[in-house]
Amino acid sequence: MTQDTRAFIAFGANLGDAVQAHTDAIRAINALPSTRVYARSSLYRSAPVGVLGHPDYINAVLEVRTELAPHTLLDALLAIEQHHGRTRSVTVSPRTMDLDLLLFGNAQIDSATLKIPHPRMHMRAFVLLPLAEIDPALEIPGLGPLSRLLDKVADQVIHRLPPPGTTHTMENALP
Ligand SMILES: Nc1ncnc2c1ncn2[C@@H]1O[C@H](COP(=O)(O)OP(=O)(O)OP(=O)(O)O)[C@@H](O)[C@H]1O
Ligand SMILES: Nc1nc2c(c(=O)[nH]1)N=C(CO)CN2
């Protein structure tokens, strides 16, 4: 019998209706064989890291449970991105949907097409903060406790958004 693996996926979008894209991504992932979205973080907004003059990103993290193999899950995520209209003309170009596979159980993978943990996740508050919302006690294979990685990105400016449809109040307005 195949075992469910606990995997984490980063969602990002900085073009078009990002909230709708997030809903579409969850629906598409839930439609994959033997895969379900188990938990989701809030949405976060931040300036694009690594490039100037592009629109802000909306980011979030999803926890999934899946019986798929890691490469199969990655291929499915790339197909969902493409179905959603993402084109890959230039790296770090604005995109309507970016899905990165962050973690796959305790696996450490270094193949030509798939690297797990995602090689840049440890330096990105827009990944680590939503991940910590789902599981603050997470250990990142090869990198140590998530809490320690978070300390190192504490200077990055990122805003947690209230759930869609919520009236804006001072309680959910983060600095
Ligand atoms: N853990 C991973 N998750 C997603 N893609 C990965 C992963 N490891 C390797 N890749 C490869 O990276 C390619 C995706 O690159 P992509 O264009 O999404 O990068 P990017 O989103 O511009 O940058 P970044 O990866 O820094 O977020 C895929 O074709 C895939 O084969
Ligand atoms: N804030 C933010 N910056 C980025 C992001 C992202 O998702 N959010 N993704 C990138 C390449 O994938 C590059 N820079």
C-alpha cells in the first residue's frame, strides 16, 4: 500500500487576479490523483525579490498529502501553471501563477529537474512566514528548524492579508 507523503507547495502570482489564481490552484491540486490540500496559509503581499519595477507578489503556502512520487507531483504543478496561462519567456518575469515544490516529506532530492528542499526557500520570508503559519515546529531537511531560518529573514517586509471578503480593521492590519 502506498503511504501519503506530507508535502508543501509555494504559490506566487504578480499578474492578473492573484486571489482567483490561488483558488484555482487549490481546486486543480485537489483534482490530482491521490492528492488533497490539507492546510493553507493566509495570503501575503510583498515587493518582488530579485527584480526591480515589477508588481508586488501575492504568496501563500499549501500543505498537501499525496501518494504521488515527487517528480510526478512537480510535473503536475508545472502543468497546472501552464494551464493557467503562465508563459516562461524570461526567468523572474511577472506571472499569473507560480507553484514551487518546497518540501516532500523528509526527502532531500538533487536531480536535474527537481531540487528538494527548494533551493531558495530558506532566504525568502514570503515562503517561510506562510509555512510557519501552517507548522511553526517544522524541521527543514538539511537546513534545521524553520524558526531559526525565520530569524534570518526578519528584516524582509511582507504583509499578511486579511481573508478575502473580510472588512479591513486595525486588528488585521499588520505593520
Ligand atoms: N523544488 C522545485 N519546485 C519547482 N521547480 C523546481 C524545483 N526544483 C527544480 N525546479 C525546476 O525549476 C523550474 C521552475 O523554474 P521557475 O521558472 O518556476 O523558477 P522561478 O519561479 O522563476 O524561480 P524560483 O525557482 O527561484 O522561484 C522547473 O522547470 C523545475 O524543473
Ligand atoms: N515577493 C516575491 N518575490 C519573488 C517571487 C515571489 O513569489 N514573491 N518569486 C520569484 C521567482 O519565482 C522572484 N521574486
